[in-house]
Amino acid sequence: MTFRFYNFGPQKLTMDANEYNKKFYSGMFNTEAERYYKIQEKKIKIVLGLMEKNEKGKILDIGCGDGYISSVIAKETGAEVHGLDISRDAVSKARERGIDARVVNLDKDALPFGDRSFDAVFCGDVIEHVHDTEILLENINRILKSGGYLILSIPNIASWYNRGFLLIGMMPTWVESSLRTYTGNPFIKTGSGHIHAFTKRSLMEMLVLKGFQVESFKGSPVLADGSRSPWKEKIWNAVDSVFARKTTFASTIVLKARKVEKYKEGI
């Protein structure tokens, strides 16, 4: 048995990352759900295309939000879908959609399921919000059945525009210097609550270390949300979609990885 010791330094006197995420995503699914699903439309289609039909299966949606994606997954696969989210408001909405959802803080709570409970896990844009990403992946591996798979999406710190921002000395998107005030890039007005940042390579290497075999990577654009002029949004959607064809430059990376049975923690 190994023991892990952490020193996170002085405690914050204001809002910590978990509290920020809870408030941010509760607000989003109360007032901006339509906008969120609009900009994530392509990613959702990619995720559904990677799912396997299994009418007797069980799928866990980590970070299920209001349950919209969970309900679409259930319809497309025929599986029984469960959900977890940090936001109590979002979980209530997910339950209204028929999803067996629970409130879980991934930094404080273990995944509340037994070993080999699920055929698949979907973890969409969640891992970057979690302090200990390795423990999360170990837990996902634990609850997956033999031959089970993980579909995971992340915002790509190495996207085409982030490379440009860094080249001219600006902060990239998806990361921030503070939970309270966003600074360093005049094109970005608010933070996202991300604790960690990922590239295609960093994510792949971590998954291999935690007992997964990566089967496929796909890039996805982040579509415009309708808040700008139509011609600007048309140009953005076209350019971001072109770069999404090369995964390392994409705004969002979606992958599918299979559980490796011979994996043991610490080996």
C-alpha cells in the first residue's frame, strides 16, 4: 500500500476551485444550457459516434450536468445511464430527464460504485477541473468492466489559436491566473475554473500509465454561440472546423480508450 501526502500551501480565504466550479456550472445549466449545447454540438456528435450500442449495458456520465447528453446517450445506445455532477441544481434537472444522477465532488468523494460496475464511462470536459487527475483515472479504470471503454474530452491547451496567443505573449484560453479575475488576454472576459491543462500527448501518456489503451483521437471545433455577427461566426466556425481535422490543433480533443486488464496500480 502506498500513502500519498499533499501540501497545497496556504489556504485561500475566498472561493476555492470546487466552490467556483459548483457555482459556475449551476449557473450555466440554469441560464445558459442552450448556448452551451450549441457550441458543443460537434463534440456531442463525435461522442455519440464513438459509443457502442448495448441494450443491457450500463454507462456512467461523469459531469452529467442537466442530463441532456446523458439522455441522448441512453437513447442512442439503449444502455442504462447513470450520472454524477458537483452541482445539486444540475443533478435535479438530470433526474427530471430520467437519469439516475448523484451529487459528487470528485476531489473529496470516491466514485460511489463497486468494481467492474460499468460497460462504459463518458467524462466530458471534467478532468481539467479535478485536482488529482490520476486518482480519477484510477477510479474510472476500477469501475469499468473487462473490455470496458472510456470516452473523454478535454479543451486543448495546444489549439491553433492558443499557440498564436502564446507567441505574442498573451494568456491562452482554458487556463487562468486567478479564480476571481481573468487577466492576460483582452479577447477573454471570464475564466473557466480549470486546474490542469492538457495536450493530446499529455493525455495519451497519462491514460497509458493508468491502464488504458487509446483506440482513437478526434478533434472537435467549438462553435460560435450566436452572440456575434453572422459573418464573423461563419468565418470562425469554418476556420476552427478546418483546424479540428488535425487533432493536435483542435479546440477540443475527444478520445476513446479501452481498459487494459493486466494493469495494476504502481506497475
